[in-house]
Amino acid sequence: METLQIEVTGKKSLVLPWEEVQIMPLGDIHLGQQGVDTDRLRLYIEWGLKQGNVYFLGMGDYLDVMSPSNRHAYRSARLYESARAAMEEQAARLVGQFLELVKGSEGRWLGLLGGHHMFEFEDGTTSDTRIAQALKTSYLGSCAMLGLTFARKTGQHTSANHRCVVWCHHGAGGGLTPHSPLLRLAYVMRDFEADIYLIGHQHKKPTLKQPRIYMSDHAPYRLVAKNKILAGTGGFFEGYYQGNRTLGGRAEGSYVEQHLLPPTALGGVLLKIRPVHNGGKNDRLDLNVEV
């Protein structure tokens, strides 16, 4: 598990002391397969960049070059160097295609998780690590906790700050119900203390705002409700794709269709974090999520 501390300084406004920050998780694209909605992905990025104070978060499975079993077979195969070079060339081409789809977002990523579907190059890099480097962000591995610090400044000095912790994982396993990612996150919430919990892999985007009750730190002591956000982060791959074909041109359903998995709504979720300052004693973060 990786940990990363990120300082986010909002601009002062007449309504709220700190500016709202939006996070757009992005994953489960599977570029290289039939049925990837590249137009939706491009518009998703373009819309996010127009919103201003927006950050993206990579949730894994950006390309669909090789699954874990494919990588094992590939490493075990006795291939000529020319065959391996051809595979590397194709993987590098897909990395370039993905970067073109998210062009303009460089430097706006909190980090990139690794997924199940990626390509391992001979130099030790992967398609995921190369994408992270090109987007000028950190590669986070399978799971990470991100600390986002909102600093409120008075003149030249920082007078207060508030932190939002994001727990994120590419995901594992599956589930047939629309809310199955939330079941995974409900168990995670017992063991890891965070404000936002995100999971990918299932291509679903159920959301839940779950309040937890605490006692305040200052007198007069009172009960304080702090919301936690749980969310599946969706995807951009159509499981049921009309006209899907094998290499020989034979009609063949996708993995989703073959395994009778449910279709899912494409796209992602939008997280909104709004720092609120009330005279110093009631500083808080308002958390919201939109589908």
C-alpha cells in the first residue's frame, strides 16, 4: 500500500473561505478491446478540465493488452526477440493512444493505481507506470491512501488546515448486484480510517454517503456527524457490444457476455470536497458525490 500527502490550497471566496475541489476517478477503460467508448472518455476529460479546480485519479485497467494469466504465459513462452519487440511496439502504441485521449490533463492527476490488465516491458516498466510518468504523477500500485490537505491562508501565514483522506483500490473479485462494490467497501471501512473509499474493477458506480457519529474535541462537547463517501468508480467499456468478432471474423460475445454478467452504466463519478470554516471551532469538510 502506498501513502501520499498532497497539499491543496483553495482560493478565498465571498461564500466559503476555501474553494471546492472536485475529484474525477478514471479507470476500467480497457483500451485495445472492442466496445471501448473513446468518445465518452474524451468528453469526460474535456468536461473535467473546464471545471477549474479538478483533479483526476487513475483507478487501473487503462489498457487491455494482457491479463495476469496472459502475462504468465507470455513470460513462459520461448519467443524470438523479434516477436517480443513486436508486442512491445503494440503496447507502446496503445499507451500513446491512451495519452492522446487524456491530452491536456497532465499535472492534474493525484496518482494512478495499477490494474490487472497491463503490459510489462523488458526494461521493468509497465504500461501503467509509463502512463503515470507521462501524466506527471505518482504510480500508486494496487492500493493507496491519499491525504489531501486544504490550507487556509491569512496574509502570508497558514492559519488553519483540514485534511481529507482518500482510500482507493483497483478492486478484486466480482458481484452480480448493482451495489456489490459497496459491500467490499463496507468491510474496508471497518479496518481503514478514511473520508472517501473508492474501488474499481467491477465497472459499476454505486455510491453511498454514510454518516459516522463522533464527540466534538472542544467544549461545549456535542455530537458531530461526519459523512463518509463510498463509491464504485465505473468504466468506459461496453460489455454487450453489437457485432463483436474474433480474429477470424466469427461472432463472439465479450467476456461480460460470455459470463452472463450484468451491463453497467458507462462513465465515472464526481467527488466534491468543500472546506467550511466557522469561527475556528467548527471547521469541517462537506463531502458529496454525483453519478
